[in-house]
Amino acid sequence: MNFKELDPLLHSELRLAIVSILISVESADFNFIKETTGATNGNISVQIEKLKTAGYIDVEKRFKGKMPQTICKITPKGVTALEQYVEALKSYIDL
Amino acid sequence: MEERNLNSKESLELIAQMIQSTRSKLEKGGSIYFLVWGYISFITTIAVYAALTISGNPHYNWLWFTIPLIGAPIMAVIQRRAPKKATTYIDRIIGYLWLVIGIVVMFVPIVSIFLDFRFPILAVIGILLSIGVTLTGLIIEFKTFWIAGLICIALSFCTLFVKGMDQIIIYGIIILVSMIIPGHILKQKENKR
């Protein structure tokens, strides 16, 4: 059996959850990610920063009225990374 | 949820769970738009019908313009109170669809003021709205909407064959069938999720 290497950046619960949310939408704000994952603000911020640094997501900070908003979008690189990650997973569980 | 490594099965389950959870969260909230516009249009239709029947004064047709004048600020308040936290490509497509339909629907009566022949305003607006409802139903895969939309396209064509006040009655039925009834069914479905 030939096992493919798993992307270490995605092989973490919260980062994988964030990328999975973003693959289903065009964009999502920080609070939506928080509600869906149930993680803390600090933890999400750290993981978003790591995904952004890797070029997997784009992050835009803006204001809606007086409220600050952090909008996240998956990049083509992030989409490819998730596809490759799922392919790699399949080789481990023999799908 | 925290930063921990998962095994292969857990990873696949997490991806599926997040996609499912995101979808079910985003499928809520669409009914409010149909209900607000539907009820404002329906009440205005009854008001115009009553005013024209009682007074016979055609100037009461200006009452139609209360639909955007009341609807637009209500929509702005709804969107400000509950801003969308995530948007999908489907949201964008439906948003643009209704933006274009809304603008054209606004221009139809305005342009008709300058025409020197009787333009079938209610039939044209009915067709435009029904096309919007049908396409929305097809895009979000909600059968009630596209069936209601198709029925109302047919009803809109019927409007061309009747005259005067009967046109307003059919238009009222179009609003009821294409927006209010499907809006309530969608709301019920949203509440069950």
C-alpha cells in the first residue's frame, strides 16, 4: 500500500475545520467560523494567521457600520491543498 | 475544538460535519424576503383595488409606488439587524437576479407613464416576478417555489386577456401564490431545521 503524505498544516482539528467551512462558502466572517467550530477567539485567530501565511486563505478586515469584521476566503491554493489532503486520507483508509 | 491532530477517519468526518453544519446554517433566513415583499405588495394591491373601486379616480394608481418606498427601508433594517455572516455563490447569484428584476420592475411603470398606448404593466411585472421566483426555486432546489413561479407565469399571461379591475385581482392572486404562500412554506421548513 502506498500512503501519501498528509499536509501537516491541515492535519490539525481546528485548521481543517476552518478550511472545510470556507470551501463551502464564498466568504465567511470570523463570528461565523467561531459559531460553527465552537472554538475560542484566540485559538481561531492563531490558526487563521497560520492558514493565511501559508496562502491557503485570504483575510480582509473591514467595517460594517461601526462593527469591525474579519472576512475569510479560501484561495485556489487552499482548495488544491484540501483536495490533495482528502486524496491522501483516502489512501490511509482504503477508500 | 482545539489544535490537535486527528486520525484519518476523524479528519474525513470533521470535513463532512463542517460542510453540513455550514450548509444548514446558511439555508435559514431566505423566507423573510419573500414574506416582507409579498405582504407589502398584497396589502398595496388590496388598497389600490379598494381605492379605485370606491372612488374611480385613476390617480390612486400612484399607490403602487408605496411598495418600494416601504419595502426598501424595511429590507435595509432587516439586513442591518441580522447581517449575513457568510455568503455563498448561490446567495450572490440570487442577489443579482433579484437586483436586476427589482430595477426592471421599478422602471416598467415609470416608462409606461410616457407611452401613448395602454401598456400591460401588471402582466409584465407579474411575469418578471414569477420568473424570479421560478429561477430562485430552481437554484435553491425548492420545488414549491418553481412550481408556484410557473403557475404565476401562466396567470400573468391570463392578465393580458382581462381588463380593468380584474387585472388587479389576478395580480393579487399572483403575489399570494408566488411570494406569500411559498414564503410561509419555506419559513416552516427553516424552523424545522
